[in-house]
Amino acid sequence: MAGEVSPQEEGNRTLHLRALRKQWQIITLQIIATVALVWMYMEIVSTYVVGSIDHTILFRMLEQEIGSELPVGDWLTGLDQQGVASYYVPIGVGLTIGGGMSLLAFQPPKRQQKIKLAFVIGLIVILSGRFLMNYLWQLWGEGWTVPDNNALATLEWPLLMILSMVILMFYLLPVIMGTRGIWGLSRKGVAWCIGFVLLFLAIHAILSFPVVKAQLGGYGDKLATLDVLVGAPTVGFFGMNLVTEQQFSLIMIACLIMIFQESAFGVIRQLEYAFRLPESCKRDPEYVKQVDNVLNGHLRHTVIFLTITTLSTMVALGFHSVLLEFVEGVTGSQWAAQVSESVELTLTYGLVISALLFLALMGVLRFFVPWQRLWGLIETSLSRS
């Protein structure tokens, strides 16, 4: 029996983490996740934050209170820009910090401790270095006494600097933690990013209720909220307008969250699988080919499935308009035009009615169209090509 067992072959490629992390499929998934993260953040900012609760408003309020400019440059905080452009440089800062945290996570434990210790010491020196020097000079000349105004004034710049950076980092927390999760292979980083985004959307939705918004007074008037009336659709495909720009932005946020999550977790899952393999299997060409097939399939599914999801969501939200245009084109009656202008379909719950109609139609078509077999044929043809 032992003579019948053939030894595992070894190839040039291996599944060791150092080699696998440089593989083009892994890097492509990480780049896709990073692009989805930044795009998602920009969609949220442009839809809910800009002109409503963005960081530039808070920075300008601080400058008015203290009567001078903040020590952080306007080019860094985005105060010299307007609208979404004020987030371009801060996003770059968030990506840099998240990348630095990822790089730190792969360092040996002793080196991590030294870097963290150096950061803490540097922060202490920035915060209290000038104050201690001025206060020690005061004690040398005048003896034991409380710090004078000159010594206390040296604390203003570092405190304002740290306060400005804390505010900026709070706004950039999804970008920092998301980048940390993608490139640092941290599930917690990805989970924190998605959790923070969903928490923000939930809190914003609660504050958008008319009863809650009325209690906020003037602050509630500045809050960016969804329109009660849906309005005329302006975005679609194949000549059909299905959703409004605001609805399309919400669809993009949801789909980009899924792209970010699936791409980031896909990289982590495959690297964990390769790490847990026995040493002999990591050099086996069959296992290398298997991982390649899984990664290639993950890339195809990420593009194909999420594109279909985006288009299907747009069709679901504008399905009532498609039906009414079809009826109007076939029968030529005015009934479809009158129904399309009804109050029920122009309110937000009209979207729910449209989506239910779409789901009902897909449920009926399932009895006539074998979706699983059809998709199996498509996957087989793609794998052969």
C-alpha cells in the first residue's frame, strides 16, 4: 500500500504568505477594496455631510471662538477648498495613516513597541516640551512659583494642534480603519469601518425624522435629508430613466459597501486558508492551481454579481415606471400617464410598492426560467474561456 502512494509534486510557485501576498489576484482585490472604500466615503460625504455637518464648519467655528487661525494648515484640513474638494487631501492623510498602521502590524513585536514608545514620547514632547522649558526657566530665575501667562501660552499651539487632528481623524475614521483592514489583513478593521458607516447612517436617519429634526432647531435645518417626494427619475440605462440621482447615490453606497466587504474579506480568507495548509501542500501545484481558481472566480463574481445587483436594484426601484411606460406604449391610453403622476408613486413608499412588484415578477419567472442552471452554464463558459 505504501508503494502505491505517489509523493506530492513541487512547483516553482508556492502558497507561502510572502509569495501569495504579491500575487496579482490578491493585489487586485486589495486595490478594488481600497477604491470601493474611498468611493463609498465620497458618496456618503457628498450625500449627507458636505454643507451640513462637514469638518470645515466645525473648524471655522473653532477659529471664530479662539479669534485666530488653527495651527493646522488650511491645505491639510480642506478649508481652502469648497464642497467635496475639501476632502481630497484629508482622504490622502487617512490612507497614509491606515497604511502606516498596516505596515506597523507586520513588524516584529519588539519593533512595534519601540515605534509606539517613540510616538508617545514625541507626542508628550510636542504637547508639553516648550511649557516645561519655559516653566523650568521661570523656576530658575524666580524660585518656586506657579506658571506665568507666558509659560501657559505655550500650551495653546500644541493643544489646538492635537484637537484639530483628533477632529480630522474622527471624520476619517472609516478610511483609516478600512485601509488598516485591507492592507493589514485585519477583520476587526473592516468590521469597524462598516460598523461606523452603518452607525452614522442610522443616527442620521433618526435625526432626519420630522419630530426629532424639529427638536434640533436651527441645527436641524442644516441637516441634509432625503426628499419626501421621489421626483422624476433621471438615471437609468438603455434609454429608460429608473431612479433619481439621490436614489442612485444610495444604491451606490450600498453596493460599494458590499464590494469593499467582499474584496477585503476575500483576501483575508484566502490568505488564512493558505497559512493553515501543511508545508508540503503549500508547494503542491494542485493546491496552487486551486487557490488561483478560487481567486479568479472571486474576481469574476465581484464584478458580475455586484453589477447585476446594482442594475437589478435600479430596475426594482423604477419598475412601476417601466410597467406604466410599457402599458402606455402598447395601449396608448391615458390611464398609465395618470397613474404615474399619482401621489402614492411619488412618495417614498411608492418605491416599496415598485420593489415588491419586481420581486413578485421574479418569483413568478422562477417557475419558468431555471436561473441556477442558466447561471451554471454561464460559469462553465467563463471558466473554459
